[in-house]
Amino acid sequence: MFGFREKDIEKIAKVLGVDEYPWEVDHYRLKLVNQEERRSMALEIYPQVKLGQEEGALIVVYTPTSHLQLHFCSGYVVSEELGEVTFVAESGGKLSGLVVERGTACSLYANVKRELISGDFTKLGVEVMLSGVALSLTEGILERKRGS
């Protein structure tokens, strides 16, 4: 079962440009601020929390206009080049991903068929292609998870 450690939080905070990530009872809280565009968001990472009858990692994003959650997070990928972190959860051959960007943007992709992330993107409609491209970054960690 995947769980976040402090070294993971340090890596995530660095990519997102966050200097402080206090531990608040049962989770880390990272506050992202984009002064130029007057936007802010909070990212909370629960390394291990009760989710019904099971335990797992939980990712929560709060913005002034939204509240997003990714249950049973099974891994993440950081992209320094893009300035973003992609959190992923896999269940029943389908993926859900939450992409958090340094500029305080966030995207959610839910119930994406796993084969879309490694297929030929040119054969997909633009509306579907975006989820496949975004989640394709996670293919390496998903393969390692399957191999273990």
C-alpha cells in the first residue's frame, strides 16, 4: 500500500514552489499562491487515512471555487519542467489523476481507461486525448507497481 513520507512532501513542495508544508494532526498542508493572477489554493496530503473500511492516501485540493479529492492515491509524478505534480489512483483497470500546477491551476481526470495512456493519441478525439497525455506521465510508476 502506497503512503507519503516527508521526503515525498519535500519533493512535491519544491516543484510547486512552496516553502512551508506544516504537518496538521494527520496531513500536510501546502498553500500555493499566484500573486500575478490573484489565485490561491491549498493542497492537503493525507499519507494514511481511513476511507470507509480501508485505509489509503488521500489528496485534497481547495480553491475559492472548488473542492477536489483523490481517494486511494497510489503514486505521484513530479515534473520540474512543467512545474506540476500528477497524483494517480488506479482501480479496476481505470485511472483517476489530479494534476496540481505551480501556477495554482488544477485538473482532474477520472475513470480513464488504462490503455489510453499508452495508446496512439492521434487516434483519439481532442477531448479524450488530453486525459491520455496528462496521465501518460504516470505510466512508469504504474508499471513498477504492477511489477512488484
